[in-house]
Amino acid sequence: MALSKTFASQRADFTLAAVVLTKAKWMITVFAACLLAANPSQALGQAAASTGRYRITEKSDDSLRISILTGTEAIFQADGTLALTDPRLVTVTAAGKTNLVFTASECLYDQDKKTIRSPGELSLSTGDGQMQLRGVGFFGNLAGPTLSVSSNVEARLDKNFSRLPIGQARKKNDTPSTEPELLRITSRLFELEPGRAVFRGSVSVVDADGTLNSDSIVIGLREDDWEVQTIRAAGSVVMQADQIKTTSEQADYDLFAGLIVLKGNPSWTMGERSGRANSLMIQRETQSVNAEGDVYMKLPADSDGEGGFLDFNALRGATANGGDGRPLEIRSNVFLFQSATQGKTGFARYIGAVRLARGESRLQCSFLNVHLAKGTGGVVESINAAVGVRLAQGEDQLMAQTATYDLVQKKIRFRGEPKWKLGTQSGQARSVELSPVDGVFQASGGVKMQLPRPRGDGRFLLPVDSGKAAKKEPGGEPLLVVCDSFEYRQAVNTKGLDSAIFTGNVVMSGEEGLRVQAQRVVTEIDSGEAGLVSLDATGGLDVSTTGENTMRYAGERLVYSTSDETVRLTGEPTVEIRTWMDGEPVVALGQAAIYNLGTGWLRLTGDPVLKTAEGELRGSEVVFSPQTKRLRATGRWKMTLNPKTISKMRGRTKKQ
């Protein structure tokens, strides 16, 4: 190991040429130093001997750098050490580049162990000035070189040299600032060795943009010039920047890649928003976030965006914000976030086993993507859910392969054979669209539905056999509907009526006795009682029933209303009703047929004709009771009997 020592140097500065002496001078100098160290009192008398200006060089153990120690004065001590005044330590790479400068008011140098120590103050800086440090009490080894500071550690790092994990990252198009952006670090202890610097004990990092606190911080240094490369904070890590606070057990920052990785149950809060995951990665340059493993997030109840899906049941009078003020909870395997900029849209993506919950509302899917509009500071534009979408509130459910929530139009669209169960109705279609704001539900393409049997007088739609009526509760069998499209519109106010519209090749059928064909069916529903209030079917109307008293209605329009307890069938030019009586067909013709639900009588008006096996009955109005088989005609009526009927009547007369 090369060793040289110079006394009474003309200057404190140095060069490699100035500190390397000839072999002869080196041997004389070392020999003199050994004599003085062995018995300084014999060489210099009883008083401590002073060497004057002092300089020594030491090569590190890894031979990658040289340490140069100088002092304005060196005084030999009784224990064999040298007391250096104004000590200065400089480490230089093999290429001649300075990577550390150390100064103090005084220190003791052990020539045998190659160590320095002092209870006094010190200061040091990296060769490029990026990091500067002060402290009290130190111990070092030139062969490392290593240095430990025992108290009152204060360090400053210039952020202009690199990106550090506090504050906002400088954008690529920002003009570099000539003013230093200082980051201050305080701790109880400090350790420096080749390749790393360590702060320990109540570490605090502060700059203009935020703070960081942890048990320790390890700074990775480049081998050749000790430029800061990585930073690791460990133990009770707390980062605070603006309104965002993160906690974890470890935080790693790679300055070259611009990545911050938080591990050890990282969590974060931002106002009323919070979250946690197994690991969290932040990309400073692109302002992106990646959370993985058991991701959990909590958003306030009134937050737009993801929670908009859960408002679907506003259709049925639920609270528009759902959950009665309860927060929105989101879980997934992975969470990705990219902030929006002036020229680029952003996103928030939840991947794998995605689950949203607020109150009784639930959303499940495999992928949820939130689009953030560019130039708006992150305003949510639309949301897409994909693969196994299942939306539920209480017992109500909507299922599809994909779902899109357009926050601009305030609509939710479901694709991929969506299915639903809302209250007492269920169905499926090729697409479904919800408008929670105005309470509209629309289904289109191959719509198939099941509706509850109408209550009260509306049971006329599902007449049952008289023998079965006593055995079955009314309203037990569902009404099956097939059509091209369906729309359910919620009442404007709670006292109004909901409406349901079926359009395009509408077919309504019941398992017991009903089949309605029309081009359009409009119904009004009392949502409170789930009762049918009115029905209006138009376009190629063909209605048929089965059972003991089968009937078939043909016309252009059928109107049912509970207000007058009637069903009105009209047609152009006529309506036709067919039924059976005593095994014989009965045909009723007229411009209108009116069925009274209270009396059970069917009235034909507009040149009515009632054709039975016995003959025909005409009049201004023909009234017929399918249940009692009675009929009557009013006004100028006319009955025509066929020959068989006349023969039967004559035969009965003869018998009598």
C-alpha cells in the first residue's frame, strides 16, 4: 500500500503528483515517523511534538480510490495518535475524480489502524456538491474509506442533480432551474462507506413539496464518483406530499428509472380517499401508479366515476348516491393509474377479481377501466367494466359481459347477452341501456321477459280454468313476453305511475291461458303496489286464451283501464271475438267489444253480430256472458236461426 507524508507544505490543496513521493523520501519519512511514535518524549522532549503541516495518502482496500488526509498541524499524542488541526480528507478515484471532501475543526488520527475520530463538529460533501452534511462526533477509516457520525446529523441534497422521492417530478419540457432545489435530511446517526450512505434514528426528509419520515434511509452511491443512484427508506415510512399521505415499511427509489416502490403493507390517504395493497409503485416522470396484491380502496359516498355504476337502482326509487352516505369500497388484484395531461387522456384500471360495494350495491367484474378526460385535471369521462359483469342492489341484479358508463350522457350500457332481475320482473336481451338520472330502462334485440301476473282486475289477462281457480292463488304464474325492444320509464314523482313499453313483434303469453300478439304494448304500473293500472296494445292485435272458456280477440287496439274496470277492443273495420259454448263455436263481430270486469258481460257495438251454432243475433248492441252462457240484444235486434235449430225447437215442442 502506497504511503507518503509531507510536512510544512506550501499549500493545502493537492494533486496526485504532489502527494506521491520518491521511494527514498518515503522510507526516510516513515522511519522518522516510527521513531517519533515509539518514543516521542525522547525525540522531542517532554512536550508533545508538532510536525507542522501534515499530509498522508492511503489506498482503499478495494484499490478503487485514494484517501488523502491533511492538517495544518499534527501533534503526536501519548497514545501514539496524531492530533490534527483543521483536518481535511479527500477521496479520489483512480481516474483522478474527487468523490468526497471532509473537513473538521480537529481530529485524532491513528496511523496504525488508519482511523480518524473526534467528538467535535464535521462537514462533508460529495465531489459534485450534490450532497452536503454536517454533524457532531465522528469516527472513520481511511482504508474503506468509511465514516460514522454519532449525533446531530443534518444533510442537504440538491434535487437539480436527480429526481428524489419527495415532491413533483420535473417535466421533460420544463426549463432546468439554475437555483438549487434543496432537500434536507436530519437524523441521529450517519454512516458512509463505498457505495452507500445510511441515515438512522428518527430520520426526517423535508423539501418544498413534502416530507418523509422513517427509521432509516440508505442512499446508494455510484462506485466511481459516489453520485446518488438509489434511496431506500425503511421502518415506519411516512410520506406526505400536498394532500397525499403514504405509509409503508419500506420505500425504494430508483433515480435512474424514476421509480418509487413501496412494500410492507403500503397504504395511502388523500382527503377522504384511502387505499392499501401489498406493493405500490410510483413512476415520477409519467406520474403513474401501479398497486398489486389485495388492492383495497375507499372513496367518499358522493364521488363520481366508479360509483356511478351503483346508482342503477335509482330506477326503482333508490337513493341516487346509493348506500345512504356510506363510502364506496373497491377491491382488485391490480390497480393502474395514469394521470391526465393537457394533451393526453388518463386512466384508472382495476384488474382481476374486481369488486365494488356501497351499502347494498355491488359490482363484480374482471376488468374495470376509468377514462380521465385530458386537460381537465382528471375529470372522469367514462367507465368500462368487462368479463363477467354482475351488478346487484339488494335482490335486484344485472349481468352482462361488458358494461359502459358514459358520465357525459349519464347512461349505462350493457352488452354481451345481458340479463336482469329487477323486482318481480326478469329478462334478457342483446343490449340494455340505463339512465339512472331520469329513471329509464331500455332493452333491445331479442328481448325475453318474465312479468308478474297482474293483480286485481288485471287478472283478466290470465284467465284460469274454473276448476283450477280454487286451487291456485291469483298472481302466481308469470307473464312471458317476447319483443324487439322494451322500455321501462320511472314516474317523474313518487305519486305518478311507471310505464312499460313493448315494441316490435310483441308476444305476451301465460302458462295458463293467454297469448297476446301486437306491434306495440304500453302499460302503466303502480310501482308501490306492483299492480297493472292500464294496458294499450296496438297493431295487428291477436289475443287468445286457453282453458275451459277459450277466447280469441282480433282487432287493431285493446285498451284496459282500472278506472272504469273495462277492456275495450276496437278494430278497422271490425273486431272479431271467437269462443266456444257447449262445444260449439261462437263468433262475435262489431266495431268495438267492451268487457266489463265487474259484471263479466261482453258488449258488442257498431253493427254487432253474434254467430252461434243456433244462428245469428244482430242489434244495436249485443251483450254476452261467457261465464253464464247468457246473451241479449238491445235496440232493433234481429235473430236468424238455422234449420237445425228450428228442427230441434219443433221436436221439443212436440214432446211437450
